Amino acid sequence: MCGFAGFFSPKGFNESQAKASLENMTNAIIHRGPDDSGIWIDGSVNIALGHRRLSIIDLSAAGHQPMVSVSNRFIILFNGEIYNHLEIRKNLGNFDWRGHSDVETLLVAIEQWGLKRALKLSVGMFAIALWDRELKTLSLARDRMGEKPLYYGWQGNTFLFGSELKAIRQHPEFVGEVDRNTLEHYVRHGYVPTPNCIYKGLNKLKPGTILKIETTSIVIGSLANPESYWSLNDVIKTRADNYIYGDPRYAVDALEKHLLAAIKLQQIADVPIGAFLSGGVDSSTVVALMQSISGIPIKTFTIGFNEESYNEATYARAVASHLHTDHTELYVTAKQAMDIIPLLPSIYDEPFADASQIPTVLLSQLTRKHVTVAISGDGGDELFCGYGRYEQTVNAWKRLSKLPLPVRSLMQHCIPNSAISEGIASKTIDKFYNFMNLQWKGYPNLVIGSDHPISFDQWPNNLDDAKERMMYSDAMNYLPDDILVKVDRAAMSASLETRVPLLDHNVVEFAWQLPIGMKFNQSITKWPLRQIFNKHLPRHLADRPKMGFGVPIDHWLRGPLRGWAEELLSEDRLKFQSFFDPLPIRRYWQQHLSGRHDRHYYLWTILMFQAWLITQEKKANGT
């Protein structure tokens, strides 16, 4: 796990100034790579590449980056892991290897096979920048499911890219104007969806794609469209040829084999490894499989809270006790949790309003004291129909769709500007699901100056089941831009690498070969995972309500956070900044304080933007 940054300046640059800028950019992400750093600059072609390294595989100097290929044609920046790189080495034939790092393996594979084929044969999580000295092309690439981040775009006359925005912000040509259409997306969802970025002119690279920049013919300000080398939509299109019918037990056994294979690969490292354990089905199943192939107790980690409705530590402790893991738990106080809040804008770089970011940061800090790599159980809900909102949406739509659309449209006009008016007139269950997931419902003019862009309007036309289309939408949006962002930024802020076996693309592809009836089986969510859970753990440990990994923000906003929130949500401040219509925000704030309504989901979204904005203003002013 590492971080990188770089730039291309078509109009040229002073090499000493470029070096200083590049060092500032990489120093801004030292948390992603505290072990080593390197830069590579070629003033003759105006390219500058910088890297920060967190040493995981091959701790020696042979893993140093930027790494130059043996032929000197390619220079690579790499963030992530190629789990099957030893297998790839065998397929590359005899070669005089300099070390045993996966980056060197990938670089040789690129030289022999080309970038696209090398990525298709790679199992892993990664973001890549590759400079081809012969063709003078810069290629950016991202892993299939979006585990590793990569930002890019034009600022002034310079093309910038980096693992985090805080690196890009260090370049002298960075402008940093807030994109109000992206702000609209953020307010709707609580996160910034790919390919959008909160800053104008910048983007996030889509998962599973390669962006190629022909530097000899590029026009400043223009970019080609990224090319896909893998897509979930393509997986779904071809799944009819691989559909798994018949005995569900076969499917469970096959899934367990796929998961075990992924876990074995992801436990390869030259540093200590542990696992996050919440006590839920996903993380418990992953930990159980890890322990089943380990000769010693694996290290597991859990954060606990004294507020019972938010505390999963007791469930995690029961799982750890049964599996005999080397378990560490930390009960944190409300003050410890709230002390994280001022750090969130810097950790997350873009506005981000999933409040479970707070315990995730705390869990990462705890885990990093003991290990350098943590295995996570994320991804199970999106692959195996785990969210209760899928069934809730289907049931609500059955009732709503009984009313003719003209009647529903009339009802919408009778109750304008209400939270439910948007959903009533939905023409399809897909649009209704989009509505159900919106944070700020009923306030289309909340963001001043927005063009009201459409979110998530692309749905696969070859999925007949509504729940599967919802799972697809979440896998394409909520998973990479909320769940994976939350974990990556939290973990990397503590210099901790996280790995996600459920998102091994072989597991993902297998999961989409299973019919929905094997996933949502007799109203049981995540049925295949639960069967694997039951093979290794007592069934009663999974028989509990699904809990979010959260904190009592609703109570804190009425108590210890009230003064902080009041300052950020003051009418004068909101009017001066002119990003939001203050009226609905102030109305929700007063309703929340009264105790008659819980508006913390809405308010936290605004508060996280406000806190982020102040942080950026202070940095811009050098304070």
C-alpha cells in the first residue's frame, strides 16, 4: 500500500521548481507511505512522478518506486497489491529478477504483454500511473472494484494526478473551485460519486478502466474517455453462460473454495497481518476462514462503545472466543470519538458524510498498533443481497405502483416540496430506489447554482430481478464511493493497509453466477455466506439484527456538539458562503434540537461539507 502523485506540463517547467512541487505533493500523503519516497523527473518531456511507500512485500530497496523497467522504457507508480504475482512470474518464464516485489512482477508483465493484458491477468487492488518513454504516453489505471483511489484532471496548463486530493492541492497551478453540480450529488448521497470530484476540472478514475494520455498530441484541458478492461456489466451480460442451477449446497461449497483461495492470496505479506472483526456475518465468515487455514491464532480487532445500541463488541468477542483468535478490543468514550471529528475533513479530502467514518478511524488506529495489514469483510451486502432496503423497496413499490401513474403525478402536485413528492411519481422501481436512497428529499433547490444533475440513471437492461438491479447500483456507486472510501482513507490515515477478500474479482464473478433465489433464500439475506458461517460458528451468533457501525451523532448534536454545529449552520454563515439555501437547513436544525424529529442524517451531510470548506480555506490561507 502506497501513495503517489505526479504531473505533466505541456508548456514545460523548471526542473528544480518541479522537484520542489513534487516533493510537496508526495509529502502531503506521507501517511500512505511512511517507509520510503522517490521522485522521477524528465524535463525534456515535462513529466514528473513521485511516490510514497508503505513496505508490505519485499521490504528491501528492490521495491523502491518510481520503478524503472529493465529496458528503461517504462516507469511505474503503484499503489496496492497484486496478490497472484508469484503465479504471474511463473508465466513470464525465465527472468533475472532484482527482488520479489509485486510491482516488479507487474512491470515485467506490462513490458511483455502490454498494460491491458497484464491488468486482466492480475488479481489485486491497485491504482497505477505508467509512463511509456518510447511512445510518450501516460496511462492511469484503477482496480476492478475501486478499492484504491485515483484523482486526475487539468488545473491551469498542467495535468495533475494523485492518490489523494491533498497531494494535488500542493501543486502551484491547483485552483480549487467547488463544483456546485458535484456538491448537489454529495448532498443527495452523502458522498461524491465517481467520476465526479468536488473540485472543478478534476475527476476520479472509474474502477476497471485505463485512461491513456498521448502527450505529443494532447490539447490542454481535454481528455480522452477511459477505456474499460473489466466491468461488472460485462460480467452480468455473460453470466447466462455460467449460471449455477441445481443443488444450492454445491454453490455454497464452491463459494467457500473461492473465498479460501482469495484469503490465502491476501495473507501473503512480509509484515504482520490481522483482521477487522465486527461480529457480523461477513467479517465473522472471513475471520473463520482465515483461522481455518492458520496454524496460529490470527489477530482480530474490534472497537466497542458503552452505548448498547451502537455496540457490536460483545458479538465480536463471542466469535473470537469460539475461533480462539488473538483478539484485541478497545472501548472508546464519547470524547475519544468526538475528538476524531476535527480530523475528518483532512482525512477524507472530499466532503464525506457516512458517520461510521468515526469508529472506522478509531478501529484503524487501534489495529495499526499491532499489525500493518488488516483483512476486511466489506462487500458481502452488495454481492449477496444483504441490505434490508432491497426488500423494503420492493414491498413499498408493490403498494405504490397499484396507483396509476397519472394519479400519483396528481398527488405529487398536491404536496409540492415535500420529502415524499419526489418518490410518488417514480415511473420505475429503479427510480424509486434512487429516491429511497436520497439524503435530502424534497429540496431540489438546496444547492444554489446547481444544474440539478441526474444521479445513477444507468441500470443494466439484462437484469429482470429488481433486487439484483439494486445490488448492481450499490456495487457501482455506494460500495466504491462510500464503503471503500471510508475504509481506505481511515486506514491509510493510520498507515494501515486493508484487503477485501470478498471483492476478489473471481469471488465477485462467481457471486453474480448465483441466481437471486440463492442469495435471498426464503427471506434470509446473504444465504450462501450464512451457510459458510454456520459451518464454522454456532448458528445463534448470526441470529441477531443487522447493526450499522455507527455512533450516536443524533444525541451528540443536541449535547456536546451543539455549539460546534450551531456555528457551522448559522444563517449568517450559510448566506455568506452562498452554497446552500439556509431556510431548510435552519428548519431541520431547530426540529432536531426540539427532540421531536431526528434530522441528524441531513444535518451531518451539511456539517461535513461546512467543516471541510473551513479546512480548505485555512489551508489556502496558510493558517
